[in-house]
Amino acid sequence: MAAQGVDSKDFLSYLGQDSNNVADDGNYSIQVLSKGLQDKFKLFIESVDAKINLHEDLSSETGFICNSSSHWFSIRKVNNVWYNLNSTNREGPEVVSDFYLR
């Protein structure tokens, strides 16, 4: 649609419509993040509460995408150490234990 020009009547009308993909504050939905990660990196998102994960040791994963108070952040394992990569941490990445993941 933008190929017709960002000033085209159709494109401007499209921008004016409500979308469930992004909130008014710019926070993207999980569906948008999931689709982007799947298309770009072949990664699939599943809830840690999903039945498939009920009896799994989540410390064997390599990372998590988290949402708290409408803010997305990640927890990632690097060289067998877990880091909270929340951009609001003024001190930078925060080391977290496997216990924190439970």
C-alpha cells in the first residue's frame, strides 16, 4: 500500500484506522513480535505457561521475551550466564540466576 506513496488517499486512510497490532503508546502486540521473529530468524514464541512447557526446565532455553507493565524486554543466556537486558536498567545488563526463571 505504501508503494502507491505515503501521501496517497488509500495510505492515509489506512493510517487513520485503528489497529490491534500496536497500542496508542507504540507498544507492539505479541502477534507482531512473533511474526517478525518467525519471518526473520525462524524463531517461534510460546508462552512459558503453555502446556508444552509445564514440566520443562526453562534454564535450558537461550532466551525469553518478556512483557511487564506494557514494556517489552528480554532475558538472554550468554556464555551460560543469564542477563536481564531491560533497557530501563540504568546500570546496564543485570545478571540473573536460574532460580529467577522459575
